[in-house]
Amino acid sequence: MTDLLFEVQNGVATITLNRPEARNAFSLQMIESWIKALEEVRHNDEIRVLVLTGNGKAFCAGGDIKAMKNGLGFLDLSGQEDQDFSTTGIARKNSLWKHVQRIPLLMEEIDKPTIAAINGDAIGAGLDMALQCDLRIASPKARFGEAYVKVGIVPGDGGGYYLPRLIGIDKALELLWTGKIIDVEEAAALGLITKQMPHEGLMEEAYKLANQLARGPQEAIRLIKRTVYQGLRTDLRTSLDMVSSFMGLVTEHPDYQEGLNAIIEKRKPEFK
């Protein structure tokens, strides 16, 4: 059984973490397949939206504790011949960069909407993977925590970057320093998730939103995403200059005229 499932339907790609017996903790096969799937999402214009979820009771437990105990870093390397890379500090650093950390870097390069459908526990690196998505829809069965401190390590997959941007520095440090596990209600109160849904309706809601976005004006949606994220890293004047360029581009696209016509004719638009 493959450790990650990838499928595309009606412009919506789904990545399903598929190690339910290990609470979807990382394996080398999972990470390598994940990287390939994200590269496909980035390059394939037929894909308009990405949904990330987990199979079984957990969304993702993050690093594999058994592999860490055996000195093999965060990945389950069972059956792998070359395990020497994790025997020194610099080798473990390079392994993290080469494997797990490729995921947030690729996610940053994807202009398309990304949605995490959090079906269960999102812990440590599992939470970091959810934080990398643009939107997070969670089941009441989901729990959240940055548990790195409990094993004396630092957040290696972007938690220290994403978390304070979402919930503020003090709340982020509280979660990172204590390793506290919170439920979906507290996560919602902190602004950690976009919305919560009944467990049975989680995927239905995720795909409802994904399909709505997939039917929208794609160039505008992707440039809106760029506007928001790049705006977090620049000053107002630069952001306004950038968005005026975007406006010049999208108003030449057929979707602009279709949107105007649909409003005037009181009908739903049919974007390309």
C-alpha cells in the first residue's frame, strides 16, 4: 500500500496521507511522493485547487517517533539501504532540507488555493503541514499541537514561521514552548483554523469550497493569493504598485468581461 494517495478530479487535486496505522507519521516514501505530487500541482494548469487530508483517525502525527529513537531522523526508513545520512548533526540537517523541508518551499511556489481538511490529530510537523495551506477546515475530532519541545527539539517544518503569523507571537510561543495540545474549539478561538465542520461533513465541505474556487476566475484568484502573501513582506507603496500591475493584467483577460456581463445579465458567470 502506498503511503500517499494522489488524485485529480474536476480540477481539484487531493493528497491523502495514507499511513493510518502510524497516525500518518512521515515515511520516506510518503515525503518523496508528496514532493512529486506538489510539483504536479504547481506545473499542471488543469489543477486549480489542492486539498490535503489524512486517512484514518489522524490527519498527521508528524515525525516518526520510532525512527527518531533509532537515530534515523524524522522519517521511517524501514527497508532503506542508505541510512548513514542521519548519523551526524550536519547529515540530519541536510536530510531535513532535502526531504521534509521541500514541502513548505513547494507550497510557497503554488499560486493555487490550498485547503487542509483536518480529520484528526495534527501534531508537530503534521500541524505545520496544515499551517502551510491557505485555508484549514477541521473536524471536532481534530486536535492540534506543536509537540517538538516534548522531545527536546525545535520546529523543523515551518511551525516557527507560520504560527506567529496566524495567531500572534505570544500565543505561538505558548504553544511552541509548552507543547500543549488544544482541541478544535480553542484552535478556532485562536484563529488557527478557518472553520470547523461536523466530522461526517468535513470532506463534503472541503470539496464544496474547492469546487467553488475551481470554477472561479483562475488568474484573478492566483494573483489575489500573490497580493496577500507578498503584501505581508513589503510596504504599502510597493504592494499598491504590484496590485495595479495585476489589475492591468486581469482586466485584459476574458474572465473580466464575462464577470461584467454576468452581473449585468443577472446570471452566474462561466469563467474559463
